[in-house]
Amino acid sequence: MSDMKAVADIYKRQGYSAARRELKRQAATVWSGWRIYVAGFEPDLVDGATELKVFASRFPTRGGNDLGLTFLVGRGNSERLDALTRAVGLEKLHDPRQLEGRYFSVRDWGRTAADFAPLERSIGQ
């Protein structure tokens, strides 16, 4: 049974809340592939930090929403940003445009550094 069919079946039997919990469970455990189409800095936050915003679309294209990720930079990179940088095959990020056009896998919407991996992780799921 496909994942979406399973969620629809849960919705019919147990309602919206149960279906939503199942979707969250799947997001936390299933790796999906993404292609970064734009990345850039948003400077001058109140505390002087800078945000790096990254937007990606599913790969291979299966519809659905795009993924938006935000990382704080400036006082040392976050572990999440370091993990994304490694996942796309870079050793160090010098310019956010280096990310554009690169592929990676993510689970649980990239909440932690452990949720980023090279694209190969999502192939065949």
C-alpha cells in the first residue's frame, strides 16, 4: 500500500488528527530528495546575526510544496548548515550561491543536523 493510500485509510477510519500524526511520522522517518533552486543571506537581524535562507523543490519532481530552510550564520555556522553543506558535497560554504543547483536528502523537514544526507539516501525509497 502506498504511503498516501495508508494516510487516506487512516483518515477514513480515525479522522484528521490521526492522519496528520501519520504524515508527521512519515516525514520524520522517510528520506526525500531535493534540489536547491535559490539561497541567499538576509542580513541585519535585531541581534546582528544573519539568516541564510535556502529554498528547494522535490527531486525527482512529485509535486507538493517547496522546502524552505533557515540557518543562523555569523557567529559560527550551525550544525544544521554544516550538515547541509556536507550533504550537497561541499567542504566549506563561501557563498550561498554555491548551494544553488545542488541536490540533497532530508527527513523531518531538516529539524536537526542528523536530518540531512547526500541525495543517494533518498533514492529507492
